[in-house]
Amino acid sequence: MSEIHAIELTQVSKEYPGVKAVDNISFNVGLGEVHGFLGPNGAGKSTTMRMITGLIPQSTGEIKIFGKETLSHKEVQNHVGFLPEQPPLYLNMKVIDYLNFVLELHGFKETKFRDLAIERCGLEKNLGRLIGNLSKGFKQRVGIAATLVHNPKLVILDEPTVGLDPAAIDEIRNLILSLKESHTIFLSTHHLHEVELLCSHITVINQGKIIRSGTLEQIKDEFNPRQTILMEIPNWDDKWKSNFNYPELVIERISGVVTFSTTEKNDIRADLCRILIESGADLLSLKKEKAHVEDIFRSLTEEAR
């Protein structure tokens, strides 16, 4: 029996007159993942999200949500929550009236999950206020709460922190972290540091094509051709350099931190520690460096030009 994914796209394209916005893309989002969807402006991210949610049809290919190729409008409403980059808020409505309105649109009478969304988004003290009088950060919270009122299994967020101040960004990020325990999250963002903090998997799209998709750790390993180990060794002695025999090894010491960089494919940490301890080194800490998402994104998008 094949594995069921929260989202599964197979050879999906979207064409407009004279433009191919999305070009034959395939990728999966597993159950329970926080999956980052990355790409420069105009890469096809929002178009892909709108196809997944059923707001626009794909031109070709297959889209499955929780293993089903064709979901009815009602099933999409029940299982998927979508926050577009510009939340469709009614500014002249009170927060509680708007959330009740969205709940009614989903055909739900039970208010348990609405109340949970209000609590999670920290809106308890703002329920009687007009949405138009709220700060941008609180407007975004209302948008996220509206996405959650029906307790969807899949939450799709398109640039949820765009245009927010640093404090509001931290609040929204913490909210997303709290959601990952009970929802699959598909997240588009330009804040690459956000990906490091939130995501277990990423998919990178550029010019309508998927460039890479997989776990964040796998892709970091793929983009770091050198293995780099940082070790805090207060009594480092340069004569120990001759004890190591790794390919293209570079050893540098700055303020008590010794960096070992090599093209050796196998993990050298255990061997490195053994040799250093036998040499008489005092090891206070060890850290293996990974490639950063910013480096990966820049490399991938430049390659695809």
C-alpha cells in the first residue's frame, strides 16, 4: 500500500495565455510536516498554493490531498485551511463576528475549535473590536484564526509574516510552532531564517520548476561539500596537526576554537575526539556546521537562471 501524503503533486502545470506559470512540477508534503515552500518573486509559489486549495484548476497533472485526487468543495473546506498573503478580512466587522461568519461558511455549528483558535492566536481581549482598528500584526492573527476555526488537518500559509514588525513576526512564528503538534503545515516565506526555525522539509521552486525537495537536513548535507567541525580546545597544540590524516584537511584556530574542515564523506567526529583525547586535548564543546538555508537558496536560484 502506497504512503498517504497530506499533499501530493504529480506533473502539475498551470498555463495562462502566453505564460506557463507552473511547469510540470512534482513533490510531496508528508503528514505532520512543517514544509517550507521557497522561491523568488514570480517563481510560482502562490499559483501552486491556489491550485492545491482548489481556488484555481491546474492545466495538467494530478493533485492529491490526503490520498484523494478529487476533493469536493466541502471536503476542501473541512480538511484545508488557507491563509493567502493578503487575508480576506472584512474590516468593518468585529473580530468575533468575522470568525463566526467564517465558521458558518464552513457549515460548522460547533464553536470548540473557534474558541481554541481564538486562544491560540491571543485574540481574547480583541473580540469586540473592529478588525479595521487592529494593528497589522493582530489583523494577521485574525486571518490565521479564521484559517483554524474548523480545525483543518492541513494548514497552508502564504507569507504569514510579510510586512510585520520584529515583535509581531516572533509572535506569529511561535504560533506556527504551536500548530505543528496537531496540523500539517505548508508554509511559503521569504524569511529564510524562518525556515531554519520552523521547517523540517523544504521545496524550492524557480521559474515554475521544482529545483529541490526533501528534508532540510538532507539538502543541507548535499550543499556542504566540506565537513566542518568546530571544537573548543583551550590547550590546543599545533604539533597535534600531524596526528590527523583526512583528505584536504584545513585546521584553523581562533580564540580557543579549533576548526577542522575536510572533504571526507564519513562523519569524522568520533575519530577526531578519540585522537584528540589520546593526544591530551581538553575538549569543552563540539559542533558540526551545516549549510545555511540562505546559501542553499542563493545557490539553487542562481543555478536555475
